Amino acid sequence: MIITTIKELRAYLDTQRKSGKTIGLVPTMGFLHEGHLSLIRRAKAENHIVVMSDFVNPTQFAPNEDFESYPRNIEHDEQLATDAGADVIFYPSVEEMYPNGSSTFVEAEGDITKVLCGASRPSHFKGVTTVVAMLFNIVQPQKAYFGQKDAQQAAVLIKMATDLHMNIELIVCPIVREEDGLAMSSRNTYLSANERAQAVILNQALVKAKTIFENGEHNVPNLIKTITDKITEMPLADIDYVSIYEYPSLKTIETVKEKALAAVAVRFGKTRLIDNIILEK
Ligand code: AMP
């Protein structure tokens, strides 16, 4: 069932809550793939009612980014989400979410939003925390589901929920990949055949780093060099960043102590892809 207004969604959820139903939320920007569906299935296994939001959020895109061209297909999404167990697809307009006069934002300050994607997309996480805070207020779920694919986003949202004492459990689900290892992403559709073939290098480089890490290489600059050297084997790969931070704090480290996030962002033509792997002793 598609619901487009906050009023209708609240009325539906109030009725469900009154009959003792628990609610799980899966925020997405639509153009669904198996990565999204894995979150819906997990949410359905752990809650009575699953709300999947399908909203391309303008405030998390910079003016030069792909907000207008971001792929959209609500009919297809409705079918896939419903089959995976979503009870409601919340599909609001931009005006519904940001009515005239809307000027309040939620922002996590500090390194957590400045490193990695925050460096090349300085306003991005402010848009993400704002829209997710709105969705939390509208849906009031017990649990909300996010993908490890966007590891920094998950860390930022956990910080937001903790700092603002939100009574919602955030659950981070594993990255779903194509058979050749490419992390599933709605943006993969932008890739030409050549770019798509070369994009496998992201996962290969991260897996190589994990292997040498497990064989005793814990020095961060050496691990970063291994990843960078591997990615630059592909002529179409244009690196935005290759970074390793302590996880989930995203603090700078020289040596991996307990748990770290190795993350990459790489452009292939106009398409910017991200991927990551956890290095854990
Ligand atoms: P998006 O529609 O790209 O904003 O993603 C919506 C949610 O799905 C986010 O929590 C993402 O981290 C998650 N997600 C996207 N791609 C994947 C994937 N390949 N595996 C697991 N989760 C994913």
C-alpha cells in the first residue's frame, strides 16, 4: 500500500499501535535492489508492521549532484517492497516533507560528518540526519534498519539517535553484493559496460587489504597504499578517497587497534561509487 501524506500515515500507524503492533522503519531513496530488500525482510522478521519510505531527499544533494537524474520507479518499488514484506510504502512529495517555511535542520557536528564522504559532500549528512529525524518523528518506529554499505551514514545516525535520546533501535545490516562483488547501489545503473566491468576493483581492493590485515599488517598508511595501488590498476577509476578510521567513532588512527573501517569512494566517469570493509582483530 502506498501512502503519500503524513496525516494518512499517522492515522494508519496509530490504529496499528493501538492493537499492540510493533513498527519497523526502512528509509530508502527508492529504485530498489536486493540491498534494500534485505533490510525490509529483516524488518519484517522483527516487527509486525514495516514502513519503507521511498523519498529522494533533496537536502542531502548538493546543487551540482544528481538529485534531478536520480533513478526513480515507484511502480517497480511498490511491487518489490510489498513482496519483501513492506506493509506501507511511504512516498511523500518534496512539499509534503519540506512545506513552505520549513527551515529547521538536524546536524551532527565534528569529525564524524567531516571525514570520508563529508569532505567532498559537506552538506550531505545534514540532509540525511534531518530527513531521518523527520521520518523517526512521523513513523515513531521501535526499530529502524540501515545498510553497512553506507557505513558513515549509519555511524552518523547512531550518533544522532544517541545524542538526541531517541528511543529507537538502529540496526545495521550487511552489504549485499552482485555476484562479482560489486556492492549493490541504485547508482550502478549509471555505469557504462566498461565502467561496470572495472568497478569490481573496489571490492577486490578492500578484500586484499583485509587479507593482508589478517596476515598481520596493521599499519594504516600501508593498508591504504595497498588499496590505492589496486584501484589504480583500473584506468577508468578516479579516486575520491581511500581511508581507514577507527570504527564506529571515525577517529584518525595510525595503527588498527580493535576495529576499523576501510572505506573508498571512486568515480567512474560521472558516477561516484562507495564501498567499505570492516577490519577487526
Ligand atoms: P538508498 O536508497 O541508497 O538511500 O539506501 C537505503 C538504505 O539501503 C540505506 O540504509 C543503505 O545503506 C541501504 N543499502 C543500499 N545499498 C545496500 C546494499 N548493497 N546492501 C545493504 N544495504 C544497502
